[in-house]
Amino acid sequence: MKIALFDYGAGNLHSLGKAIEATDANVTITSSWDEALGLDGLVLPGVGAFGHAARALPADITSIRARLLAGYPCLGICLGMQLLFDASEESDGRGIGLIPGRVRLLAASVVPHMGWNDIETAADPVFEGIQELVAYYANSYVCEPEDSASAIAWSTYEGRRFVAGARAANTWGLQFHPEKSSTAGRRIIANFVRRVRELPSERQASRETGR
């Protein structure tokens, strides 16, 4: 099992790589999209500015978006989640546009939002086995999907409820940092890796059923 951890020059690679390796998956840190999309799954790390990370995307992002829509598994964390959207108020640059919507400045008197926060979760495989989720945040911006059905988690900060997680196909975006969120966060990463492992057998079963 090989997981690509994409390096766009702004990510928190060390702790996230260790958390993924704890699931017995092999981690390949790469800045090549061809290499990343050729492995079993992809993780887009957090920490950094949207514009800087967006410049690491190829000029033509349609192939990345098509690959994700087709079911290639991906986990976007914090900034990595924001890159799944169309654009951000933070800076110029286009995101992948997998989840239609924009990234906006968090409406709060204290920004960035730093520290632990409760998270409401919808039923989704990435949250399997987690009864109550409290996770660590370090963000100034939040994602606003055009279709609320894509949201799978929410948090409230200074009285404002915002989307903490979203999903499209087999791509998950999480605004918080599971690699810094103790046992529950490690379970989320393990759930994602397990999902990556399950997908090849599901694709094979689908092909056999269609014969």
C-alpha cells in the first residue's frame, strides 16, 4: 500500500507522514502529480497559503479533477481541503474545483482559529468507530460548498457554524488536523487508509458483476 503525500512546499509533512506510516502504509513524498496519481492514494497536507499551494497545481487541472471524480482516493487536510474547492479569498490562484464552492475568511474576532474544538459528524466511513470527535484546528479560512450535501462534518467557533469536512466520490476534505488530534485523529487516518485498501477489491467485484 503506497500513499502519496504531496509536497507543494507548504505542508506539514513530517508528523502527517508518521501518522500515515503508523497504519502500515508506505509514504512517498512527491511534488510530481504523475507520480502521486500513480500510487494507491493521495494525501494533500495542511499548513501554508492557498496561493502558494495552488501554484503547485498543473496549468491544466482537468486530469486531476477527472481522476478524483472517477474514485481515486484522496484526503485533503486543512489547506489540502481548501485546494479541493474552486478558489479562496486568501489569494489568487485556482483550486482543483472538485467540490464547487469558495474558501472565505473565518468571520470571528480572533483569527486564526487555534486549538481544540468539538466536531459534529455525519455517518461516513472516515469517521467509523469514533463516538465523539474533538480535533485540533489551526485555520483562518473555511470552506463554503455550493451544495450542502457534500458536507460531512461541522464545527462552531465564536457562535458561527462552519463546514469542518466535505466529501466527493472517494475524496475527503477535513478542515482540522487529524494528525494532531490524538486517538480519534489517528483513527480517521487509519479509516482513510483502510478505504484505500478496500477500493481495488471493490473495483474488481464491480468488473466481475458487469460481465
